[in-house]
Amino acid sequence: VVKTSKNGDTLWTDVIGGTASDCACSVIQISNSDYLVAGHTKSFGAGSGDIYLIKLDINGDTLFTKAYGDTTNESNTISHPIIIEASKGDFLIADNSSQLPPLNNDCQLYIVKIDSSGNMLWGKTYSSPAYAGANCIIRVGSDFVIAGIFQTGPANGSRDYSMLMKIDTAGNDLWAKVYLCCCGFSNVQQASDRVFVLFSATQVFNPNHH
């Protein structure tokens, strides 16, 4: 982790992790000026690519580290852990959880809610036919909207779609929608009470490209 000034000068650096593969994917500064870093770890937890949370103070000193997950693999290439402050002192981390072979390596959307000490309040998995992953999460009133990618299973042609889902503060699924945008939604912004602006890449077929 590196903190720089507004001119890019290094203020401090911190190397955190164990003897296996660990990585950071997202960071936020919370209301008391501390930092929360979310990533993956194979050094701690169940050792299968769990969600890795690090809390740092404003000087980069480690306050605590936590790992969330089980023997399935929470580390997957289609999405990375993203974190948001849900309310003062509570946070949501959205990622995915992959079943290990021989269970076809399916990947489900996985969301964890934690308190300010990193204690898990709840963790929920949202099933899909094959793959689902979060790319962005925003707060909408007391609820949350998650944008990401959804893929149908081999029986349905293994097609990629973009996904939008809304959950309440307890993690209950309020609604979920899929859209024919092949690369998944990369971001979502609230334009008004009932309107969202969504961002996605697109693929154009080029018969001359090999």
C-alpha cells in the first residue's frame, strides 16, 4: 500500500501479507480517516483465496487484518472485492465465491457485511447458473444496488450478460435484472430516485479480425 501527496510524492508505504499470494483490489477512506483495503489472501483464512481485509490508520500502521470465506475459492478472475461504507461503522464487501472441482468451478456472487472491528455481521451467497460477479456497489437510501456480470451455464450456451441487483441492509435480494450487454456493467450511478445510469463495454464483430 502506498500513500502519496496530491503531487504524487510518496508519504508512506506498507507491505502486508504472508508467505503465499496476497493482493489488494480496492481501498476506501472511512469517516474516522482510517483506511480499509479489500483484496484476496492465500496466506490466511481457509487458504483458498479468501477475502482479505486490512484496516490502516492515517499513518499506514496496521490496526487489524481479517479473512472471510471457506474452503471454496473467493479469488476469481471475473471480479475483485469491492468495499463500501454501508452506514457509520458498518461496511459491505462484494466479491464472488467459486466452488472447487469437481463442482464445475461455478462462481456465485458473495457479499459480506462487517462492523468497524471487522467482525462479520452476515455473509450471503447469491446463486446463478454459472458465473456472477460484482464490479460496483452503491448505496440507495437504506438499500444497495450492485452492478456486475452474469453468465448462463453450458446448458444455456454460456452467454455473458450484464447484471443489476438490489439488496436491503440485511442482504435480502429485493430484485435482480439481467441485460444483453456482453461484458457486464462496470459502474452504476444513481441519476434520480428511480433512474440509474449504467456503464458497460461492448464487443463489435469484425469478420477481418482473427
